[in-house]
Amino acid sequence: MNERKGYQEYKKQSKKRKKRKLKRALLAIAMPFIMIFLILTMLFISMASVMPSVADSVVDDYKAAAELAGCTWQELLVYDTVRFDNDLEDVDPFLSAVDFLKLHYEKWIWVETDEGGYWQEVQSGDLATPSSICSWLTIPTESDIQAILDAGKRVSESGSSDVKWVIQFSNKDLEELIIKKEFDTDQIEWVDTLMTAGILDEMFGDLYDLPDYIDTTEGGYFAWPTPELHSVTSKFASVRIHPVLGIKRAHNGVDISGSNAMGSPVIAIEDGTVIYVNLSGGERGINIKVQHKIGDDIWISRYQHLSAVKVDVGDEVKRGTVIGGVGNTGIGTGPHLHIELTYNGVLIDPLPLIRE
Ligand SMILES: [Zn+2]
């Protein structure tokens, strides 16, 4: 009798043990999924708080305003998102875009001489704040980007046979702007997170499809920018630890170097127009932008940390034209070329598109 009871008790216990084992096994299988779910949820919540909370229609306004200002819509949207702490309800992108604007003016007068005459520049200047631009154009401060461009056009057209005005609008980089506006470290990190290639485009854009004439399997489309240098020392990356600054930053281009890099020629990767030459570009050092119009598309290649510049704004260049020399200006770890490429305003990885 006792023996039988003992056996039944043993069976019961072993059933319980089996149940416990099964529970543990199930938990062990489920645990990773639970962890992944929790991590994703946390990631989503933390991303949601940094992503701009605007409707698609508002993003269309950002795209239109950015086009007028000559910056990218991503820059404009990120600028507002961060400085207004994601409270964009009452923000007018056409007003914000003005912050990206720079104005250069020249006044020329006709000087009569016995041999006929010549044009002489009597005045020129650069304006980089919205208030200085508005007051120079004698329009109300707080005028939006369209009003400013219209006023600039009016001044250009106000010339006569003996007075000529030259008005040129250009734009600031987001980097330039956030330094001027004294963004703090947290804000700069937020800007970097959002400018990480693709994040905003995936959310609001459909610009990531490359056009048909680009076939990356063919080994690139554009020329390799440094005929004498062939090693890629740093690739395009959404986030990396900056080698000098030590903080997390996106690497929005490709670094190319090699032996005897200093002074090595840098060429235009495609036919185009030089639209920007900066001889004191801060972190980027001496840098140049070349615009390439291909069909309806606008590509811009940017070459940084140069030691020398061989072109001027407005110059037409051919694929292969030497535009400068590799250098170590700005913030860097040695002479190399940092090249960036935008396709219709979107920063993309240049590496698959440049042919060695
Ligand atoms: Zn770089």
C-alpha cells in the first residue's frame, strides 16, 4: 500500500517537474522575442520623440521653401524641428528659409571718358542675416523668402544706362547656421541624428530611387575624383564616432587618400558648373560644390579639405577638369579628399557611383 502511494506521489512529482521544465523551455524560447519587442518599442518611442511631427502637406511647404532658399528641405525641416523643440504648429517654413539666405550685392556705375567709357564697381557687400537683408532691400523685417527674392529681382532690374546693380543670392549650410545660432551639444546631436542619410527621406520622401541612367552594377556613373589616390579611408555611414571630435556624427561622404596625398589633383566627377567656393569653410576646410544637371535631375558634388582651388564660382567644368588639390584644411586626420554627393537634394553614398 505504502509502496503504491509512494509511486503515485513520485508520478505526480515528475509530472509537476515536467510541467516546470516545459514552462522554463517556453520562457527560454520566448525571452529573446520579448527582449526584441521591448527594445524595438523603446527605440520607437525614443525615435518618435526626435522625429519631426509634421504632416506630409507641411513637408511639401518645406520642400517648396527650401527650393527657393537653395538649401535642402531636410536641412530646413531639421533646423526648425530642433530649434523649436519639435513644436512646428505655428512655424512658417517660408520665413525659416530666410535664415539660410545670403545676399551679395554690387553697384556699378558707367564712367564717361573721351574714348567712350567703362563700368566701375563703386560699392559691394555681403549680407547674411535676415534683418540686414530686409533692411537693405527696404522691405519689412520678417519678410518671407519669396518677398525677399522678389525684392532682389526688383533691385536688379532698377538699373539704368549709367547704374547697374548685381544681386546674388546664395545659401548657408546647416552647419554654418547652427554654429551662428549657438545650438547646444544636445541640439547638435539631434541635428546629426536627423540628418543621417535616409531617415527623413524614408519618412517623407520617395527620392531614394536612382534614375534609370544610373546603373551601379556597371561600376559607377561619375568619374573617380582623385586620379592618383585610390584608397577609401572612410565610408559613408549614418553614424560613426568622429575621429577628431570624438562624438557621434554622421559621415555624409567618402574619404579617399593614398601615398603623397597632399596636393594631389582633384577633378570634377562630371560636366557641371561651380556653384560654391569656400576658402574658410570651418570643419569642412576649403571646399567646392559643383552642380551637374542631368536631364531634370540636379546632382551636386562637394569636395572638402582641399589645399588649393583652381576654379571660381560660375566656372563651367568638364568631367576630368582639375578643380583643386587634396589637402588637410578644416577638421581632419591627415590629407584626404572628402567627397559628398547629393541627388535632387538628398545626400547619398557616392562610392557606388564613382568609377575607379
Ligand atoms: Zn570624411
